[in-house]
Amino acid sequence: MIKSLGLRYPIFQGGMAWVADGKLAAAVSNAGGMGIIGAGHAPADVVSHEIEVAKSLTSRPFGVNVMLLSPHVKEVVKVIL
């Protein structure tokens, strides 16, 4: 599974809202783990910005943790897709 995800280590960073931004996710991914952006209750434009930050800092895989109770969940999922 590690190789199929493009990871060097079986480490998935927690998607901690407001702490796990694009910079942290990119750093974890660059170090060989799976970086995760924490969407929390952020609106879609904020999540989109953090995804662009991560993309600018890494070519490695990363993910986004979606808070399903967020009032912005539908728009955030559209941004991610």
C-alpha cells in the first residue's frame, strides 16, 4: 500500500483544522509521508488556496481532511474534486 500511494513511510499526518495548512502538508509529503490539509470549517476559497500552496511546494501526494459537519462541506468537496 505504501508504494501504491507513492509514500516512503507509513505515516499519515493528522488533518488538524487551522494547523494543518498547505505548507505543513507539503512538508510531510516531501519527507515521505502523506500530508493532509485540514479543511475544518473553512470556506471553499480558503481550502482552494491551501491546496494551491501545497501543489506549489510538492509534487508528492497529499490529501484534504473534510469536516462533514462544516456548513461549507458541499463547496469544499467540489474544490477538492
